[in-house]
Amino acid sequence: MGKERFAPPTVRLSVASFNRRAVTVYERAGFQIIGEEKVRTNGGIYNFIKMELDQSNGNQASDSKRH
């Protein structure tokens, strides 16, 4: 029911670049790296990776390859 009501064509997120485990999980779920940015947070400036999942062609995290 939720997918019928809310099915965004694109999902975007940012993850700290030092969090390699999270980046790997998102890549396995079908997200692609689309850029990087510096973010001021927690008293410092850190590199974040911007990622995107294109669902417009039917590519959804639950349907992507699992390792």
C-alpha cells in the first residue's frame, strides 16, 4: 500500500565518506555515487558522499543484486 501512495522516482542520501561499510551497503542496494561535499557537523568539517537510487526504471533496493 505504501509504495502505491509514495513512490518517488529518485531517492538521494548523503553518508560520511569515512563510513565505508555504509557506502558499500548502499551500493549493494543499487545506489550510485553522484558527488561529494564538505559538511560542517559535530564540531568539524567532514567529507560526505552523495548517493542516488533511480527507481523510475523499476530499479528498487529490494530488487537489486545481493552479495
